[in-house]
Amino acid sequence: MRKPRGTPFPTIIDTGWHPLMNGGAPEWASGWGQDSHGVFVEIAVHEITQRLRWCPAGRFLMGSPEREEGLSRERPQTEITFTEGFWIFDTVVTQALYEAVMGKNPSHFSEGGAQSPVENVSWEDTQAFLERLNGEFSGLSLILPSEAQWEYACRAGSDTPFEPTVAATHKGMGLTAEEAKFGNEKKGPVPVSGAPYRQNAWGLWHMHGNVWEWCADLWSDDHRGANPFGKPRLESGKGGRGRVVRGGSWFYPARLCRSAIRLGYLPVSRNFNIGFRPAGGPLASSSRPGYGPEDCGPDPGTSDKPEASVVRGLGRRAERGEA
């Protein structure tokens, strides 16, 4: 395989935490770089490119505080520590990507276009997709995120009901129809990225609303007994055999699209407002774990370096199989 091309990362990169500290990316990456939202890598499946964002190591409180108009299933708030960062898709899986991998499009809203989220997929369908996609790339090991990973990525360092970069109008305390796709005034999801919507602080699209997102965890009635290091819950206790979904959807009100919201569905369930967003394991450890929303990990785009140096050119790998 041809060696990566592109400009090496400059010396201003802090190698104490940077996931691409060696100046290169995993063998499965077709592109990589850094912008004001942080570090990213890409994979190319046929002619479709999917970006993954880096979530740095850190610590946060999972669930809703008593002051928030939350539900008992979101409590008690539980401190979670990630000793290593992880990758996560910047969008949910699109209909185009799902069809490229699986050879079919099960979506109820298939007329929405290639960049609409794939929905009407069960938890078991996601496992088949991940197995097939991982098999296409040496070293790729995508999984569904744990619900702790999902909420950590959604919050991106915030502790308000909604991530405030997205929910800017009310500084994270409320959500408007211009900021997220929720409610049932117009049926169906919107494309996975693009205006008028915004990415969150870590570069992730539509973590509030649009479609629910499957997580790895078995359902439990609340957060008691959650793994303190964010690993998925694989024993359901009294919660039954359901699997967790996160994020809300176009069909639900804003209150049910908060960062802490969680529901459970049977793993065989297919629904026109449930999709999924894969995640990947760490590439490198962070030596700078955070201790709360104000310090939950470094933001590569907010250092004292000039703004012009924030955006990197992409390094590109040759297509698999080339000499």
C-alpha cells in the first residue's frame, strides 16, 4: 500500500494528547486532518467518504441533574472517566453508505435522498453492517458506542440540557426548530449534515433530534450500576432485553431530544425514526484527562496559535490494493 501523502503535522501539535501524534493515520484511513472542531479521519467506501471525529479523554457526569426536567431513567447522575479518547462518526450512517455496504436501503423515507439517515434498521441490522464494513478494511474495528460514549460525545464538554454550540439561542437551556429537527410538524428526517443546522463543539451533526441512535448497551431502568469507565452495560438486570437508543428524533418534542434522554427498544425492532452512528476504539492515549465540563479534554481549535494554522490539509492514502 502506498505511504500516506500530505503535509506532516507541524511542531505546534501537542503530542501529549494528539491522536495522530506520529504524523500519520491508521491504515484504514483515506484522509485525515484538523480543523476548528478538532481532529478527524476519513474512510472511503467505494465513492462514499465518511468522517470520524476524535473525542478526547476526559471525565463527565452522565445523566440529568435534579434541576433539569428529566426522567428517572436518566438518573442518578454518574461520573464517567474515559482514560483514552475514541473516534465516532460525525454523522449517523447515511442511506448511501448503508446501501454501499449492505446492497440495500431499508429506509422508510428512502425518497429523502442518499444523504438522509438510514432508518428502519434494527440493532441486529447494525451488527451485520459493522461486521461487513470492518471486514473491508484491515485494522478497522467499528462498534456501536456505549451510551456513556454517546452522551459524552453529544455533550462535548457541556452540562446544559442541550449542547450550547448547537442550541445557541438559549445557551443550551432550550432548543429551537432552526437548531435541530424535532417535533412532528413535517414528517421525516433531514439530511445528516449541512445548513441551517450546526455541528456541536466536537464537530458532530444532529446529536439532538433527527433520528434516535442505537447504542451497544442492554437497557436498564436507570444509571445505577453503570460502568465508571464508560463501557457498555451487557447485563440488563431488571431492564429486560432491550437495547438503548439516544438523542431523540424528528418525531419527538425537544424535551425528548436532550443530551441525557434515553429509551429502550428490542434489538429486532425496526422503526422509521431510529438510525445509528458507529464509533471506534482509541488510537492513542491522552495524558490530559479532564475533570468536568470546563476541562473535559483539549480542544485543538482553541489554543493560542494563529487561526490560520488551525485548518490542516488532508493527507490522502491511495485506494486499497494500489502498489
